Amino acid sequence: MIFKALAFPLKSIILLGEKIKEEADRVLFDSKTIEQQLIRLQMMNELGEISHDIYEQQEEALLLRYQIAKTKEREAGK
């Protein structure tokens, strides 16, 4: 009985952590958001607001996230 009383708050914390991770993943791997970020990044590069090196680094990271997002979308559609 004591174990159950102590385990309940722990289960709640674990469940909350899982929900937070799911929401973070949803936001991080939203293909539409990533597309908008890529467009914004390209505009910043073209306007000279960021260096070409920073542009390439950020573009690479965004394209990787985009690839993961599209893979997740395909898997969810199955």
C-alpha cells in the first residue's frame, strides 16, 4: 500500500514527461514550420543578415529535421 502511494506521483511525473516530449517532437518536426524556417533563413542570407557559413549550418540542421518530419508523416500515414 505504501508503495502504491509513493508510486502514484512518480507515474504522474513520468506521464507528464512523456506528454511534454510528444509535444516538443510535434513542434520540432512539423514540416510546415520547418519549411517556413527554411524560407526565412534563405531570405536572411540573401539580405546579408547572416553569413553564408551560418546559413549553410542552419540549413543543414533544418533539412535534417525536415527529412525526419517527412519520415514520421509517412510512418503515421501507414
